[in-house]
Amino acid sequence: MRFSFTAPLWEWSAQGGWFFVTLPTDAADDIAELDRPDRGFGSVRVRVTVGATTWSTSVFPDTKLGSYVLPVKKAVRKAEGIEDGDDVDVTIEVLDA
């Protein structure tokens, strides 16, 4: 299962330094319906591409947003020149399917 979308990068105010992109609702709904192994915090393993950078990580459910959030580490933000509030083109491949 693969999704491509554009969404803004945002910083989590509760813990400075953590940046995320929120998945679109349709992608989150599809992921939530998957029969997959239980993982900590409801996480789902994914492979992500932003620009020329690809890495493996997990997306995490966010009940307040009704979606999943993708953490974007500093090395990726620096390599791709993205900052808080920038729109980010993301491709996610779900590995827990």
C-alpha cells in the first residue's frame, strides 16, 4: 500500500524539536483498516520518501487529529531544506501489511 500527498510540516509544541506531517484522512482510514501486527503506541512501519531522501520509520495514530502523524527527523529536514510550515511532498509505503 502506497500513498503520495503534500502536507505542511509542523512542530509538536509539547516537546520542542519534534516535527511531523499529518497524513490525509483517506490514507489514515486505509491504514487503520489494515490487518497488521500490534505495535507500540499503535504505530505502523513505513518507508518514506521526501525529495531525494528515503528512510524507514513508523507513523503514529493521533486521536485528536483523527489521523496518523509522520515524524520527520532533523537529518531529513536539513537534507531537503524544509522548515516548520513548509509544504512537504511525501510518498509513504506501508510495510506492516
